[in-house]
Amino acid sequence: MMAAAQQGDAGAYRALLTELTPWLRRYYARRLPPGAIEDTVQDVLLAIHEKRHTYDPARPFGPWLAAIARYKWIDRLRSLKASATEPLDETMHAPDDMEGAVAGSTFQRLLGELKPSQAAAIRLVKLEGYSAEEASRATGQSVSLIKVNIHRGLKRLAHIIRADADAD
């Protein structure tokens, strides 16, 4: 179809782009956050349009397309990385150190009431931002066990907090 599109067949070109769109969405669904997929697909379709003259009909189309898709994927990852860091607001103020210390020690006390495996899973995933897979590697627990320990640990924390509130 690309060879026909290069020769000016508008129908073949339209059919080609229509067929490529679902493939590109699936390709990026495994590689990008959901909000970045459609923009990246459009970037690839635009790049195909702009670079269609570079395609050699004597060679397979798949590797040519995959190269464009890969380069656009890398470009998108770079832009996501660049936009992930935002400057801090100059007017932000830090909370009172005493308040933070009390909250931190209270939370550490609560974590101390959990099983060590539950506390470790919650600390890594919920506080330090590890993925379940990363926490699994760090603790030696399976990914499923990490998730179970987080669920059970949070449930236990809620129970402890409710019991403390009822006691007051």
C-alpha cells in the first residue's frame, strides 16, 4: 500500500494510515502512559506523511515503520522526562518542623505495630514510590505478596487508628 501511496493513490494512502493507527496504539499502549499514546500515534502518522518519499518499495515496510515508531517513542519519553520535573513554587512554605516530626514519629509507631513484611512493603511502595516489582526485588517477596502485604497492612493501620480514636 505504501508503494501505491507514493505513486499518488489517495485511497491506498488513506487505507494504509487507517490500518496503521490501531497497530500504533497497541504498540504504544505497552510503552507509554495512556495520556501520551494518541499524541504519539499522531506524531508517527505525521512523520510517515513527511518521510514517505524515503521509503524504498523494494524493501519491507515493517522495519521502516518500526524505526519511525521507535524514534517517536524515544522522543516522547524524553519529553515526558523533561516535563516530569517542575520548578518549586517560590511562595511554598515548609510545615513547622515540630509538626512534621510528631507526624513522622506517630507514623513510625503505627508502622511498628505491623508485621515487618507489611511495614516494609508499605514503606517502599507508598512512601518511597517504588513500584510493586521494585519492592519485590528489594525485599525478596513476590509481587503478589507485596500487594497482599500492602492491602493487609493498610487495613490493619486503619483498624489501629479507629481503635485509637475510639479510645479518646
